[in-house]
Amino acid sequence: AQSVAQPEDQVNVAEGNPLTVKCTYSVSGNPYLFWYVQYPNRGLQFLLKYITGDNLVKGSYGFEAEFNKSQTSFHLKKPSALVSDSALYFCAAASGGSYIPTFGRGTSLIVHP
Amino acid sequence: DAGVIQSPRHEVTEMGQEVTLRCKPISGHNSLFWYRQTMMRGLELLIYFNNNVPIDDSGMPEDRFSAKMPNASFSTLKIQPSEPRDSAVYFCASSLNYEQYFGPGTRLTVT
């Protein structure tokens, strides 16, 4: 069975500081990993994915994520946070070749001015 | 492309009534997903279609829920009869290469 854990319900960071939103996963075989962002009253929006290749994946709006196979983690990062980054972030994982990912519970990111 | 289109955006209905939610996926996408989002349960996958065929409906809560995809550009999710515990935001998402593109959702309130 697939599972995704986002250990922090909420992450607070000051504008301009680096941010990290944590995600660990459990899937069989090679993982397909995703990050999505949800702004209030909107649908989820795709940020980035890891399928294969370089462990550091770059995505939209300056976000990146690092795949760590030994730690089964896929943390989302950004070097300098913006107030407009405040939103709900979801990590998702699927077994290689599967089109059905499992989503985490989400982490609320709050960036303070 | 206009993205995934869902209608209605808001629906308020009384318990026992039939509710039909509609979705138009992105043209060319061959996978379609229906999700339900609540504070208590988070994001739940209800059903997954591939090339208009239901592949996994294990998330459909009970027989009151049904979903169809008569063609590549249209899908419906029906709840009959509706109950207050069905109140949630329902999302449709479409996909071509693993990443999913979500619609704006339908906020359903059953009183």
C-alpha cells in the first residue's frame, strides 16, 4: 500500500527566509513523486514532479524538491519565501507506472511579512 | 486551454435530493479523477477513469454515489439521495503524463 506523510500541519517562516516543507513516502518499487499547491477556494495546482533522473527537481514559482531514496523523502524547498507563497501544500506519491497517487494530508505554509 | 471546467461551482440542496456534478477535462488528457475534500478526511480519491473506462472506484463511499464518463470530454458524479455528511468540496482532475490538473471544485452543501 502507498502512503505519504507530511509531519507538519503548519510551517511558519519569515519573508525572505528559506523554507522547507517535509514529505516522506512509502511505495513499492520506484516512486513517482509530486508537489501541489492549493490557494484558498481553488483547486490544487501542480508544482513539480520526480519520475527519474536528477535528485534535485526544479518547478514553478522558484520551488524545488530533493528526492532522497535512502530516507524516502521528497522535501519541498525555496531559497527565499514570499508572502504570496502562503498556501496549502500537498505531497503525493505513486508506485512507478501507476497513475493513481496517494496524497498527504497537506501542510499549511504561512509566510510572515 | 481553459483548464478543467467544473459546474456548478456551488450547490446547496436538501437531504434526499439528487445532486449531479459535472466535469470537462483538458482536451487530450486520457485520465480523469474525482476527489472529495473535507477538513476531517482531507483529499479522498473517489474514482479514476482511463480512456473513459472506470479503472478504480474503490473510493466511492457507497451505492448512493455513481460516476460516468460517456466520452472523453465529459464526466458526471451523481449522489442520490444526498445526505448532510456528503457536504464537501468535490474536485475533478485530468491527466496525461502522471501530473494532474485540477478544476476549481464544486462546493456542495446538503442541509
